[in-house]
Amino acid sequence: MSEDRYTPMVYRIAFASLQGMGVDLARKLLDVVGSERQFFDMSEKALRELTRGRSKIYRDDYRAGCLERAVREESFVREHGIAATYFTDASYPHRLLEAPDAPAMIYTLGKCDLESAHVISVVGTRHATQYGVRFCESLIGDLAQRVQDLVVVSGLAYGIDIAAHRAALKHGVPTVAVLPRGLNRIYPAMHRNDAVAIAKQGGMLLTDYTSQDEVQKSNFLARNRIVAALSDCTVVVESAGAGGALVTASLAMSYSRDVMAVPGRCGDEFSAGCNKLIATNKAALITGADDLMAAMRWESAGMAPQQLDLFPELTREEQAVVDVIRDRGEIHLNAIADVLHQPVYKLMSVLVELDCKKVISTLPGCRYTLI
């Protein structure tokens, strides 16, 4: 079936594009057939007898089509300076390789080091509130000053995803955008300038789809496995009771990754998912960089000097909490709730806002003090 004009890269691209192909299946097939080229050289009958398989991937016409598309894809990646990294390559990210459903091939644009010592994914609703956007800014800004060799991963989607990418760009942190389609077109188109900035400023655009793959709804959930697997921990900032962010959190847990969630007010639609993750002990509660660093046991590289707002504008609820902490010096969350006669869940969002505004400092054991 195949001819000498096919390069090893063409065979790899074609093999990786087979329906249902992932690292686990690729290893099993190669153990049986020997090499990618042999898979395409063998007849359909011989393949089926050898593997005892019934899938359409063994059909002669199907494999011929994969090779034809792979020839075009090789030209595309070479022309546009895209790196096609196969799962047997030394440069394939080791974190991703740990996931049983990792793609056999990834396509990347940019020079981000996916083996960085500290990698977090930040995900959440497409309908982010100002509360969620400010949290992304605060968390990534603080980590940028305190953690060396940091990378932020997300999906370039509307809402929390793009807020995380933009915060990373603002603070000089390399960021990886995992896309649900090939690199021939950025989705959503509104974020094209952000994608260009990511690739140019030490980050990376990454996908497991070729430029010829059709965009399907399933792509958007499938890319979440890469977001989760590339990272040491996944932070869910805002999420409704169901959605892609919760899928990413579930995948992260299945890969033995840490999961953290930002608490929100009871009754807020886009805090319901986070609150449920925390309530069911599927995610650790996070109110800022201190919580993440403590949970991950990351050592601080030291805080760079920064100009603080000496007189941040506070709401009436925030000022009441500040007054209590000022009177007590250092106080437990439950004690604040007792003094103000407020339930803990309502106070959590106020405390997060105060932490973001650099008014209070969160201490271990749910204790707080003024900065």
C-alpha cells in the first residue's frame, strides 16, 4: 500500500490520526505489528488476523486516506514552523505521557518548556464574573513573584480561561493554550491576538488535532484531558453545577493530580460547581497563592517589591470584616462568623476579595490577619 516517498513523519502522523488512537492503543498495536510503516504496508486481511481486530482502522481504503492526509499535514507543519511531537520522542512532555488516554501526537507552536518545575492549569466557566477574573489576576500575579519556573495552562476559551492566559501574559509567566482544533485557525477568533502573544512571549499553542480535522463538539471536552494531564494541579475558579471545568477536575483526579477550587457565595450559579467540589472533598479550598503553595509544598523564591494601594476601596461587608480582624489581630474564620453573625459560606467570598485587594493575609488553619 505504501511507497518509498513517505517519510517517517508521514507514517507517524497517519498512525496518530487513526480513529481512537492514543498512547495506550499505539503501544499495543506497535508491539504486535512492529512499526508504523508495517501497519500501513500490511494487507487488511493480515492485520485483522494478526491483531484479531474488527475496527475500520484496518481497512485498506481507510489507511490509504490517512496517509494522503498525513502527506498534506507534514507540508503544513513544515511550512508554518509547527512542531509535531510523537509519543516516543524524548521531547514529548512527561506529565502528559502519564495519562493513559494521551494523544499519540501533539502539534505545538511556541517554545514553552513543558517540563517546567511548576505547572498549573486554571479553568472555569465561560461566563466569568469580575470576582473570578480578579482571582485569576491575583493568584497568577502572586505566584509569578514567588514561584520560579512557573507555567499556566488553560484552554483559550471565553471567561476564566482567557482571564488566566491574560494574567500570565501580564506578569511574564509562560502560558500554554490547549486548542480544540488544528493550528490552521484559532478558536474563538476573538482571541487570535491573545494566541499570537502567547506564542511570541514564551508560551505555546498546543493541540492534538491536525489542520484537516473537522471541528466537533466532542473536541472541546476531549482537550480537557490534555489541560489536566499537563499540569501538577488544576485550579477551578468558577463553575456552574455542570460543565467543562468540572470534567477537567475529574480528569485531573483520575491522573492523580491535585485539584483546588475557589469558594463562592451560596446561590451564585457559577460558584455551585466549586462549592460542590469543596463540600464533597474532591477539591481543596483555595483563597490565594498561599493555599496553593502550601498544598503543593512549593517553596517561595521571595517576593519582589511591589507598590501597594494604601487605601483600597472596600464595600460595607468588607470593611466590617476588616474591623473585626483589626480588633483581634489574628482571628479564625469561625470567630469572624460569630462576631458578625454571618454564615461561613458568605464570609468566604468577602475574605477572598480582601485577599485579592492585599488588605488581609491568609494564614494556615483558616486564620486571617491584616497586611
